[in-house]
Amino acid sequence: MNRQERNAERIKQLHPIVQHYAHLLITQLEELGYSPMVTQGLRTYDEQNALYAQGRTKPGQKVTNAKGGESWHNYGLALDLGFMDKEGKLTYDVDWNIVGKVGQKLGFSWGGAWTIFKDRPHFEITGGLRIKDVYNNQEANTLIALHLAPYAIQEPKISKWAKDAVEKAKLKGIDQWSNPQEYITPQILEYVMFKLGLIDEVKPEGMTKERLMVALMRGKLL
Ligand SMILES: [Zn+2]
């Protein structure tokens, strides 16, 4: 599995709303020339407890202060990032201030901005919820859904005539990629030209090619 496939696999396990922002985070970092790797997404309680034991009852360095249920990873609201260097190896040697800012702009809380336990690879979206609100709470999923709702991607609002035109176009087998001009009827075009002040009167038959040329030339658009 390559980097992109592994990222996709891990992001898929996150909360649906966080998935959207995780994809944006990855894409925007890639556009800046980084090769981000999602090293951790969703973490089970058992995995969290094993991690907590590290540096305490098991050998190794302490990597977390959270037991099972105490990390946003356990709820699919957090992801950790590493980066791929030129040799294809995992590295954390990047300009974290830039990386962190990209995440914060998208609405993530970034672990690198924390004061008590700095965790620079860590990004989470919790909608203001605290762990104690959801820990051992049967209603955790409902609470999470409520708090993340403002992050949901809003469907663009389309006026009725535009919706009708799109539906008609679809029935004719036209989609936005194949023939966009078919969405606009001569009447709509006529109306738009009128509103733009490029024609003085609206004719019921709608815009013709000849009148369009004249109007565009008059508006110095041709
Ligand atoms: Zn983390």
C-alpha cells in the first residue's frame, strides 16, 4: 500500500465529518509540497490502553497521557500526522508551525498549540466537547453528532428554476461536464443579459445568436 492508499484507509475509519477535513488537510499540505502520512486515526480502547502502558508498566517512552476512552482517537475525532522524506521514510522533521496552521485554519485543534502536553503530530475536531463529557457516556455518539453538526458541509442552495433546468438537462443526458451551455435556455440568457444592462428589452423567444453578438459587442465583451 502506498502513502495515499494508507492515508485513505485510515481516514475512512474517522467520524464522517472529520473525514472531510482530514482529506482537506492532506490535500492542502500536499499542495505546499509536503508528503503527509496519517500515522494514526481511529484507535480502539485496547490499543489506547497498550499505548498508555508504554513507559509505565511496559518498556519504552511515555507517548500518551490518555487511557482507553480518554483520547479523541478512540472516538474517531483525531488523527496524527507524520511525513515521508525523500527516501520514503517516516519523519517528523518538518516546519510544524506551517503544518499546524494549515490544520487550525481548517478548524482542527492542533496538539502543537497545547501547553501542558505538546503533541505536534496530533489534530482533532471535537466541536468544543471535552473528554469528560463523553467518557463512559451512553449518549457519547449523540453528543458528538450535535457538537460536530456546525462542521457539516452545507449543500449549496439552488433556486427552483436552476434546479428544474439541471433536472431537465440530466434527463437529456447532459451533465455539467459535457455541455454546460445547455443549462441555460434562451429565455434565461435573455433575462441575464437584460439584468446586466446589455439589452434594453426582453423578448419572449429569448436570446438569439445575432442579438447576443450585438449585445456583447455593445458591452465591449467581444
Ligand atoms: Zn494523536
